Amino acid sequence: MRSTPTSALRSRSIALAAALGLVLAACGADAEPEPDTAADADVDADTDVEEAGDEGERTHIVATTSILGDIVGQLAGDDADVSVIMPPGADPHGFEPSAQDGATLREADLVVANGLMLEENLVSVLDAVEEEGGNVFQLADQLDPIDFDWDGPDDHGHGHDDGHGDEDEHGHDDDDGHGHDDEDEHGHDDDGDGHGHDDGDDHGHDDQDDHGHSHAEDPHIWFDPIRMADGIELIAAEIAAVDTTLDEDEWMARADAYVEELMEVHEEMEARFATIPDANRQLVTNHDALGYLAVRYDFEVLGTVIPGSSTQADADPRGFSELIATVEEADVPAVFAENTDSTVLAEQLASEVIGRGDLDIEVVRIYTDALGEEGSGAETYLGLLETTSELITDALG
């Protein structure tokens, strides 16, 4: 019997429905893993959060100057996040912090600062961070700073002969491997704070005014490797106190290894400076940044173009004229300018001296308050010491 058109249509509809059912079944089979895929996505998201959390647990240390930043970085390696406020070549005396710098300081687990008014424009920010409960460690206060004895434009003959030139008078005795007399196994004289600091207040500062800042003490502490050997260990102890990933012994072992490198540089500097004749062991600089170097290695700071330990002071006309006469009389072969400041005044001094007589004097740019640029040889703290000592020796030897 032949089917009617209606019957044929019904048969085709049934066949189409059956085919569609098979297609849907197949699609359903392909779609079944979707819940597992979503679950896998949740697991991946949880893993990302955990990894981000682990990253967030790393100790965040902020150093103010490029020199301190390198020291902290050498100690921390890949085990802490280190931020540095001032870039290489930046003058810490004149550096103006940004709002972002202030936020960075406030977010830190530990701030390592030089102190003694070196970071002049950061003082109020650092004070605010401390008042808000931040952890600020100011290093120079802890290392028996020498007095800065600038008394005005008439005083150009300051040689920093303040009693700190004798190693045993400030507690450093070259009888251990590091050139300092350790009071405990790390070279710290522990008087109650657990980090070897003789604290004068809650922050370990021997306060001389309301904020623990002293204008009478020289902040350029890093030019004495013996003092800085103690300083490196103090910094390591401060990091150990806030870090939760490594134990204190590991941090102190890193400090000891770094100090060994520093002592090797110190010995090289001693040998290098020993080649300079006694008559030439006189330093004339842009500002008074080499006081610790003079004390440690037996130089005299004959005078500075800018009066004082800060580059932000103005040259005094009468003092400048007197310095020219002093340089002429001492037959000084070189004036040392700095990588953080203009050489104009030093060049003017040299020009005046040359114009008034037959003395041949050169301007030599050295690295003092900040690290140098890439390729300078002063990209690290140890490199700064080596390069500056080489430049001084070449100019005076």
C-alpha cells in the first residue's frame, strides 16, 4: 500500500526526531566534562591565590640611599624584596622624596636609613613613619660617629683629630678576623635589645634632640670599613628580627661572609694608600664627605669648598679665598669633586690657584655619597670604596 503524503511527512518527522536525539546525546556526552573543567578552574584560581599569598609573605625592606640599598641587597639576595628610594648618583643631602616614596616607606617591614641628617629632606617622613608604628633603623647613630668640627668660614684646617683615629678608642681592635673587637659572637655589645644596640630610646637612637638627630656628628659613616663591618652585622640582625622565612643564624652568616669581603677591600685600601707620600696626604673636597676615610687611613682634610658636611650649604666668599691660599701654601696637587654634585666650584678653585701661581692642580671626580652609574666601577658599595681609593691614590701618589 502506498503511503499518503501525510503519512510520509509523519515518517520523516519521526526519523528527524530520532536523528536529532542522537545529535543531542552526542553533544551531551561532549558537555559532561564541563563541571570538572570548572572545578579545575577553581583549583587553578586557588593555586594562584596561594602563590600570591606566598609572594606577599616575603619581607619588604626599604633602604634610603643607593649605598645602603646595595648593602641590604647583598644580604637579602632573593629572599626578601628590597626597594631603594634614591637612585645611583642622587645626592642624599638634596634628594626630594615623592609621594610614592613616602608610601613605599610606610609599607615596608623595615626601613634602613643612614641618619645623622644625611637624608635631609627625608627626616620628617622617617619621623612620621616611626610615629605611625613603622620600623625604622638608622645606622650611623649606632657606629660611634665622629664629631664634625666645622666652626665657620675661618676653620679650614680641620683634620678630624677627635680621638677616634685610634682603633681601640672606639671599640675596634684588629684582633679578630674582621678588624673589630667582638663583644659577642657577632661583634655586638648587647645591652638589652637583643640586637647588640646600646639603645638610648625605643628605636635604638642616642637622642641628642627630640628626634635623635645630631648636627654635630658626621653622617658619612660608610668610608670607614671597620665601622661598617659592625654596621653590616647590625643591619642583618634588624632583618632577622622582621623576617619569617630564614632564621637568624642564616642572616648572620651572610653578614659574616659580606664582612669578609669588606675586610679584603679594607686591606687593599690600606696597601694602596700606603704608597702616597706623607707630604701629599692632604684632602681638599667639595664638601666634607671624607672625614671617616681621613681618620681611618691617616689623611688630613685640609679644607672643603662648601663649608660643612652637607652639599646644600653655600660657599663662603671669604672662606673660599682663604682655602685658595691654604691650597697654594700646601702645594696640593688635586681637588676632589663628587659624583653627586657639580664640579663648578672645584674647577673654579683650581683655576684661581693656577692663575695666581705656577702650581699644577687638577680636579678629580670621585664617588662619595652615592653609587656610580653602570660601568663606573662604583656600582656597588665595595666597588665605590675601591674606585674612590684608586682615584685618590692616583691623584696624590
